[in-house]
Amino acid sequence: MKRYGKTLEATAHILANLEDWDCRSQLGPVALHKQIAAGQTVELLALEGPRAIEQLTLNITAADTDAALRQTILRIRFDDHTWGQIQSPLGDFFGAAPGINPYESVRHLQLPPNWKPAARMGAAGGTFYQTESILKSPPRKSDTIQGNLWAGGKLFVWRPRKREVLELQLDAPETRNYVVHIVAALTPKAGRFYANIGCESIGLGDENSPITLNVPYRTLSRNFSSRKMELKQGGHILIIHNAGPAPGAELGLDFVWVQKK
């Protein structure tokens, strides 16, 4: 990591900002047209010298497309290796197994401005709370940052002291089973946390096994879920414990939602 750290950082920056990357191949595309019979092995392409495959697009025509995607093996060998470094069913390699899954490429997540979570499909029965709207009392140090990755276009960022806790007020409209979800930010500056309701562990980490939000190079949004538990009708205090490994670590808490089960 010490030796290649700068290279890894540069690569991560390019992958996170592909729309700004102006380095493109000066060579034209190479057409591939082959008829492959059952049980036959055919070499589609051989390239000499230092090269990089920037894009690979294959169109397949067969009497049974799903079977052809599963039973046709793509093998790619480079750098004088004896065996193919890539050996995969064609459909699996392109993420089209067991059948065609139409897509173009991995794209940056596009969300509508100021989007809000909705209680439908996997979130059916959910009630959603922006973190800053359910604070029992303001923490010593916090901030709100803007960004369309976050619900309502903003993220509550808590910068806690060692062993500091954050108390959030939740409401159970009726006595029944619920799951509590915390949607948090994974960032290079993030720390660790665990959560409980009152003194009860709810399956969202603990002092010995906290949830880690720190990831290098990227900013992600992730949902963390408690175990199913019964909550009595009325108010409850969700306690977020700072378990950061180092001073200065922050916790980005987008929203909390309570789901009927």
C-alpha cells in the first residue's frame, strides 16, 4: 500500500469521476464476426504488444439464447499466461445470467432532486424520520452538508467526542413488532457506532462489535437494520453510541425509519 498508494488514489479518483476523464483510445473498434458450432473452440481476436481492452461488446444470435449464454465459455489470456485469466460463461461475464438483463454500463446513481424515501415495496409499512428532526437535544458538534445522495438533499453529520451518545426520539403508533433502520454515510472520514433502545441491544452492533462506516476513497449510502422486536405503543429513545477508533471521526446519519413487521 505504501509503494502504490499514490497510484491507487489516482485510479480511485478517475473511477469516481469518469465523466471528467478525457483519456480515450485513439484506435478504432475491431469488428468480431464468428460462427461457433456446438463443441467448437474459436479464437475471436489476438492482439500483439501492450494493449488495453477499453470496451467489449458482443451480440449473440442462437436458437436458444439463454442456453448459449450459459454454455458458451469466454476465455481471455494475456501476458503469456498458460491458462486464461478470464474463464467464464458468456452470460455470467456480462451479468446476463440466467438470461438477458438489459443494461448499458455501471453508471453514477441518478436521483431526483430533494428525493424522499417512500413506504413501498421493500420499505412497505415504514415511517421515515430525518435525523435532525428527531434529536432529543442538539449534540455538542454537528453539521449539515448538501448532496443529492441524501434524502431531502442534506445529510446530518455528527462529530462526537469519545464515548458521546446521540439520542433520537421514535414513536410506535401501536404495540407490535418493528424493525428499526438507520441509513448512514460510508466515507473516508467516518467512524464506528452501535445503537440500542434504552438499555436493550437491538442487533445494530454493540460495544465489542460496532458497525464500521469508514471506507477509503468513496462516499456511499447504506441501510443498517435491527432485529425484529416488539415496541410498545408510544415514544422510545434510540441511542447512537460513538465507537470511533480515533478523535475527529464523524458519523453521517441520513434518516431513520421504523417498519412494521
